[in-house]
Amino acid sequence: MSCTIERKRVEILVLDDERQIAELLGELLDMRGYGATLCGSGSDAIALLNRHEFDLVIADLRMPEMSGQDFYRIVATKNPDLAQRIIFITGDVVSEESQSFLRSTGNPHLSKPFGIAAVERVITETLRRTSFA
């Protein structure tokens, strides 16, 4: 009889107000064996985080109701470990405000448009950096 260790599936919350981007990321994550939960607003994501544990979050930096910065600050006060595992996606890396925020967190980011390989790489690096994987 052989023994096998079943590895826990990594659960990822995708937070983006652009439905098409969230769905694209969700499909990509599912194809790669990750569990993906999609959310369109920061307040809904915060409520979800109160009920469910996620291993990683991919969050848009610019959203109408609650920015990625505000979302990050709330998560950082409630769950500092998870805040280290937030990957930001943005189409706005040229503004000084966005650059300053991303530098201050030390968290990785993906610039839109991004490729599949870049998503996979940043997930792997983030999990490894935070000693999760």
C-alpha cells in the first residue's frame, strides 16, 4: 500500500469591479487547480473575508466604491498575514499615488494587460515569499 499526501487546494479571492477581468482570472485560476471566488466590490469582499478563509487575494487597485488601497488597509488591520498575500492589479502604474502605495505595501502587482505566465509567476512568488507554499 502506498501513502500519498493530499495537498490543500489554494483558495484565492479575486476582487475586481470589471466583471470580464474577474471572470478571466477565475477561469485561469480554475484551470491551474486553484479555488477561485469572484467578488465585484470591496465591501462584499470584506464581508466574505469575515465568513471564509482565503490563502491569497488578487485585488484591483482602482474601484469605484472602495479602492484597493482602502480594501488593503481594512484587511491589514483585521488580518495582517493575509494583507501580505494581496496581489494588486492595475492599469494605473504611472501615477505617483499608485506607485507610492505599491512601494509602501511591498506587495506585488500586475499591470493590465497581463499574461497568464505573469499571473502564475506572481502567485507562486507571493505564496513562497509569505512561507505559505
